[in-house]
Amino acid sequence: MGRRLNLEDFNIQQTIDLNARYGGPLTSYVETESLYPLISGQPFLTRCALDALVANRETLPTLLKRADADEGPFNDHLKRMLISVSRLPEVSDYVLSVLSGSAQPHHDAYYRLLSAGIVCQSMEGRVVFRCELYRLYLQRLLSK
């Protein structure tokens, strides 16, 4: 038996602190503010972004521009997410309803996506993607 732990997303101050631990690849608060809306402090994505910047695989403008690209800095994670989303037709259909703004919580597909960390509920009670990167990627690939 294990204990379920919910890992909260980083807030902007925690992102700044983590950036400092990485040696400061984001060189200003403005740069941190430009990255934050894309990944919303999602811990794995934050680490991937900082790793790419530290290793000089990406500059911040390039990372932001290529974030949802098939060969972009988050490609492995996004491809795994796409496979899990497209495996069941009802989940794919639900993702399309999230993209259109018509998704309702308390649906089986909602709970699957929520437990996978792909969607969450906004303060207004709407089902939304956990971060802008997920929305951009899934919209590009599923809204054809």
C-alpha cells in the first residue's frame, strides 16, 4: 500500500526559487513571467524547461515558440499525454469538449483526465487544461 500524494503546481515565487537552484537560466522576473503562463508551474514541465535552458538546447524565445512542436522541448511528455488521451474515444471526445468550452465535470472522462493531471477545474467551476501548453498541443492535434 502506498500513500497518495498530490503534488501542487509551483507558484511564481517557487519557480523563481527553482530557477536560482538551476543557476538562473531565466535571467529576470520578466522572463519567469513569460514562461509561467505556458506551463502554469507544473513541476515536471518547469524542470524540463529549466533543463533545456541550462543545457543550452533552447533559448527562452525559442522554447516559448516551439513549446508545442512535435520536436520541441516538451515533445516526449506531450506525446505520452496524446497517447493516453487518444486511447479511448470517450476521452478524446471529452478533450474536444474541453477545447470548445462545453465540458462538464463529474463525467468519467473528466476523472480520468483529472487523475492524469491534464485538466483541472477553474475557480468558476469550468473544466480547463492544467496549463496552456496542454491546450495548445491538444488543440493543434485533435481539432482537425
